Amino acid sequence: MARTYFLLLWTWTRAAAAYRASFTLMTVLGFVLAGLDVAVILVIFSNTTTLAGFSRDEVLFLYGAASLSFNICDTFVSNIDRISQHIKAGTLDTVLIRPVSAWIQLTTDRFNANRAGRIVQAAVVLGYGIAAVDVDWRRAWMIPVMVITGIVIFSALWTLGGALQFVLTDAPEVASSFTYGSNQLNQYPLSIYGRDLVKGVTYVLPLAFVNWQPGLYVLDRADPFGTPEFMRFAGPAAALVLSLLAGLAWRQGIRHYRSTGS
């Protein structure tokens, strides 16, 4: 299965790389455009020294962790959004009769390797944040766990969004509000939001485990909302539960899909 997935990715990448100048330009442009979010953070801190009690470097650390997870998923999973187009066009029937997982086919559909520039940008910001906040090496083990947890959570959200299209058919914006909207929410400390919202993204939709809860552990910071200490380590469990729910929803969507007959 993994071999098939990467073979499909390579096929689309090779096709895009045939136009080298365009491929390189779009990759660099992705890096630059992703930097606009960092520019906004820098503008904010040109007028203040802290944001909800967090320094500039701490905010950049949280931003880098969330953005790295998100951009990896945006590159390798987000094309599942196209499922609504396949349902309307009737081409999903072709996907389903192939001897390859429909999820793999749809996530690699029109794979765009140019988005790699965004991944590099997020990794650079995260690397800077780690160095700038002088992370205690005894807590540094949480950083890769945090990134992997974020990847699983965002992948599950995209999968849930894809499954939702079997019901809504023509509302990809609804799914995007949970994926791209979640990324925007996680770019800043959750302490800037209201208590009820933070409870919702902790106990209902586990976005707080992308970078907030594990980030508090890495930074050795207390939770302004008084969340129990053990929640700093609950990210993998929350990601597992969400991914299982996403997998169930996806299988139900595939099982109850009815061909357009075209």
C-alpha cells in the first residue's frame, strides 16, 4: 500500500517537474507566501512584547509546530477534497473499481509537490523557535511527538471532511473550515481565545493537542485555563481516537455511496 502511494506521488511529481522553471518558481513562491503569516506575527510584536503572556519566540515556536504538521498534510492528504468533484462527475466509480484503496488514490490525485516550499518554511520557523526559546533537552522529546500528533489530527480532519462529501456532495467549503480554519486557530496561543472555545477544541475537537498542550510542556508553562497536567501527554490518544472515527466515517461513506450511473 505504501509503495503504491509513493509511486502515485512520484508520477504526479515527475509530470510537474517536466516544466523545471515553473516547478522551481512555484516552490519558491510557496515558501515566500507562507512567510506572510510569520510577517503578521512579527508586525504584532513590533507593537507589543507579549501576546496573551507569550513572547515572540514562544509564539513562533507554536506557529512552527502547527504549521509544519498542517503543511505536510496539506501537501500529502488535502487532495481528498476533490472527492466532491469525482462524485458529481461520476469518476468516483472508476476510482472504486481499481485494486487500490480509494483513500490513497484520492489523496494523491493531482499531487502538487510545489507545496514542499511551505513545509520547508514551517520547518525553518520551528527550528528557529526551538533555538530561540532554549528548549530543555529533557523536554525536547515531545517536539517530534507533537508534530506527528498534529499530522494525524489534520489527516483525520481531512478524511472526515472527505467522508462528509458523500452526504453534502457539493460543500467542500464546510470541510475547509475545519482544516484550514483549524490551522489558522493554532497559529497563535489558545490563551487569546475564550475559555469555552478552548474547552471545545480540547474535549470535543482535539485541536489543542496539535501544538498547545504539548507546547506548554515543552515550554514548561502552566495552562492559563487550569487544564490538568496529564493533558499535556494526551495528544497521541486524542489523535488515535479521532483517526479511528475518521476511518469509520470514511468506510461508511464508501459503503453507502451510490453511483451516478454515468
